[in-house]
Amino acid sequence: MTELKQTPLYDFHVSHGAKMVPFAGYEMPVQYPLGVMKEHLHTRAAAGLFDVSHMGQVMLTSPYGYDKLALALESLVPVDVLGLKPGRQRYGIFTNDTGGILDDLMISNAGNGLFLVVNAACKTEDIAHLNAMLPDHVEITEITDRALLALQGPLAETALSRLVPQVTELKFMDSVRITVDEVEWWISRSGYTGEDGFEISIPAGMAVEISEKLVAMEEVELIGLGARDSLRLEAGLCLYGHDIDTSTSPVEGNIAWALQKVRRTGGAREGGFPGADRILSELHNGAERKRVGLLPQGRAPMREGTPLFASEDSSRQIGEITSGGFGPSVEAPVAMGYLPTELSKGGTEVFAELRGKRRPVTVAPMPFRNSTYKR
Amino acid sequence: MAADIKFTEEHEWLRVEDDLVVVGITEHAATQLGDVVFVELPEEGTTVSKDDEVVVIESVKAASDILAPLDGEIVEVNEPLAEDPGKVNEDPLGDAWFFKMKIEDMSALDDFMSEAEYKDFVG
């Protein structure tokens, strides 16, 4: 058991009454005195501040310029990196040779290079993967001297613009560097809650001061990992290691939207990423199973690992819930999981086995609650 | 608080009411659970043994079980609680009782903690 790491905001969390838990090798706040339910609802109503400094921040640069760098990264991700304009960000995945998913990530064209944000639990492997696979001209730097915050919710812009007025001009998935009083903020208009909001990379030494300023604002409450999970679940967003992993392809994972045309069959830069044979074939022919949204009928939350069956008495398990719980904004249990593609249409009824009892579950479109991104 | 309330190490309270034992969870347990969103109650008339899982209670964070504190029969359950599980956080010692059970020997209650002992137990 290795020692748990702390983010630059550890003392700040404790001083604000956080309950700290081990998560991906870090001691992280799972909730504050407000509690998961109110933290969730506050984020949807106003603005929530999250410490996501445990996530990996990585810069890729190359002396040969952006195009060569983008093409190098495209050998590991099935998305259009070359076409990403300066100051823009997009969602991506690292795939493996069998078409599974090694991690999901955000990719920004930072002008002077590519800025990646990867999952905390995968960051060591991701950086090793980049080092092993990218050509020598690409320099890979893990950014360890910056904290990462997320400010999410309909009043996130109101709050953040008091410190960085320029953020009002940003649109969904813009990703820019703004200097205010000699502090360089790396800000993207994005997040993982289904709300408008921002992800904010700041010098680690400024993290407490900036967080205190934000949390002192009337609109802003601190939000822990508990509500982060229920927010992303309602938004229909995948959690790596649960809803997608090395055994699920992007087509099965229902994130094929992340694969731009240019990388698909017939595109100018078709294939050329690990597992392309399987993934391109599945894009054309479909996959045998698919990640779907699931609405349990009744009030009982259904959590990860709950088996799914086609009928009330069939003996053969056909799928499994990969994430689930109570959706505070939906005011009902919500879940996602895998089902055979022929049973993945909205409205299809299947059965989940919970505490020895089969209970009906309806396949439902995601997000469970409309997202409010500022496009 | 009345002397006829007892506490278990599983953070349940037991109160004698008209020859029945009313069972709920303590404020400490409710706080630890967080916001309760789901309560599944047993059928009235079920015979239970001590430590049987009789109530499923879920918060936004996790699921947990309420165990039967004693052998006996569930004679009444708090149906409105299943419709309004948040009551467990609002009024754990009052409105949010789970079930009433009939037990053979009321003296079995003597083995449980008094309120003062429970306060020491949770520190």
C-alpha cells in the first residue's frame, strides 16, 4: 500500500469540513458539510467548485510544429487532432490494439503544443504509453506544478468572471490561456457535470487563494466526489474503469460520436490508431452490445454490478449495470450499463436482479437531464 | 429522553410501545448514511431472527441494511416512510421509525445500551 498523495488543496478541504477518502491514490473530498444531495442540487442551481487536481495534466510539444505533433498523437487516439483549432478542445480516447479503451481524455490545442487532461487512476500508465509510443521529436511533460479546479453550474460564469472577466467570451470547448495580475490561468469552458462551466488550471501555489476567493462568493459551494459522480451520471457521461475500459470498444461504449469522419473509413486520415480494424468495422456493422441509459422502475437505486436479464424468469444474464444510483435532479434512480444491441432501443424493458428479486428497468436516452452547455 | 429507549451497536434505537418494540436508526447513523433516498420495508407478518436483514436503506452514497435486533414478528411497518425516505434524515428518532415487532420476552431488551451508554459508544 503506497502512501496516499494530497492535492495542493488538501488543507483547504479539511478546513472547509470535507470528509476525505482515498481515491485513485489521493486523499480527496467525497463530501462537505452540505452533503451529497444538496451539493448536487446546488451545482445545478448555481455553481459548484471541485478540486480535480488529482487528474493528470500533460503537455506535448514538438520542435516540428503543431501539425507533426497532432499527427503523432493521432496514432494513439481515433479523433481529429490535426483539425483542432488553436484555443479549442475536444474529447478523446486512447485505444489499445484490440480496440478497447485505455483511458478517456481532453485534448486542447494550446498553440505551443497539445494540453491533455487524463484520469487520475490512469495517468501513470498514460504517460508511460505516450513515452513508449510517440516519436522522439515529441516532448512529454507532466505538469505537476499546477492545480486543476472545475467550476460548474449556471452561475459559474458569473462567479469566475469576477476574477477573470474574459471568460464571458468563451464558448463550450474553448480552451485558452489568460494572464491576470501575472498569474497564468489555463481555462476551458467544459466539465463533467452536464452543466455550463469551466475547468481551470492554475499555479499550485495560487490554488488556495483562488479557491477561497471563489468559495467566498454567494453562488459557489464546494462539491465533493460524491456529487461529482451523481452529476456526471445524470449527464450520461462515462466514468472510465466503470462504464468504459480496456474490454469495451468506443462503439460498444456508445461514444462513437467522439470519432470524427476524417478518421473513419473513407476519411482523409482513416484508421491509423490502435485497434482500428475492429473499431472501423464496428462503426460500419455495429457492435454486439452497447452502453445504454437505464431508468429503474420504482425507487430502488441500482448500482454497479447489478445483473440484467431479458425477462422476469430468464436464466441467462444479458448485461450488467456499470454505474448507477439516485439522481437528485431527476428525483429517481438512474443507471447505465451494457445490453445486447437488439435490446438497446429506448423504451425497451429489461429486468435487473436486486437482492434476489427481478425488477423492471427501461432503456432510456441519455442524458437523463438536459445539458446546459454554452455553445 | 424516556428510560424505555434502548440502543444497539448497529445504531438502531428500540422503543417499547404497547407491548411492541418500535425500531429506527439513530441520528448518528442517519448522519453517517447521508441523504436517504430509498427505504425498502419488510412485509407485515414476517417472522424474523436476530440479525436478519429486514430493511434496505440507501443513501445517495451507498446501500446498507437494517438488521432485526431480536427474534420476533414484524407486525407493522411505516409505509409512508417508503414514499418519503428523506424523513430518515429529518426525524430519525420520531417519524422515521421502520417497523414494530412483537417479541417473546421483553426482558431481552435489557441487554441493549441505555441512551447514556450509547452516547459513550459513539464517542
